[in-house]
Amino acid sequence: MPSVTFPARFDFLDEIREFVADVARANSFTDKDIYSLQLAADEAASNIIEHAYEGVTNATFDVTCAMQSDALVITMRDTGKPFDVSKVKQPDLKADLSERQIGGLGVYLIRKLMDEVHYESNSRTGNLLTMIKRKG
């Protein structure tokens, strides 16, 4: 199962997207699905960098990308601040841009792009985000 530890810095987002794309391409995902996988991984990694590790220097997080049956499973594990994804409200996409609440669009986007999204956190092992995209 390919796993890479990345520095928690925005300048590594290209490498994260490419890592995900390489595994998806090797497993015959369509270009459209590869784009969705890359976008979801980019959003998730950005959230880890910006929120879990806010104010922390020299932090890292692990990204794993592997096939399970007909699905690509991406996991991201960090030891930053925990995040309760269930508290993120569904954004009002019909509201005027000037009236929209800040935040939450990234989580919404990840949920729309992936078939399954799971998040767990505990003080021993840190935070684990699992995103699953089935071929199709």
C-alpha cells in the first residue's frame, strides 16, 4: 500500500495531487475521476495544513493511496488539532456570495467528489481521514 509522508506545507500540494493521480492512473481510473480524486486530496490536505497544523512549523502528515476491490482509498493521517467534520454545516449554495458563511465549502466539495468520506480522531493515533472513490 503506497504511503508517503509529506511536509504540512502548501508548496507540497502538487506532489500530493501527483501521488494520487499516479495510483489512480495505474488502476485505470478515467481522467474525470482522476481530476476528482486530485481535487478532493488537495482540499483535504489544504485543510490539514491550514487548520490542523495552524501555527505549527515542521509538521508532517501521511498520505496512503491504495485499491480495495474496485475503489481507490485515500487516507490522510495527521497529529494536529482534531476536527469534527459532523459540525460542518451544509453551505447555502443559493445564497448571494456576500451573504455566505465563510468555510465549509472544502468539506462539501470532498463529500460531493468522493463516494465515501470518514473521519476519526483519538488522542493516541491522531486524526484519520478516509476518502473512497469507486471506479465508474
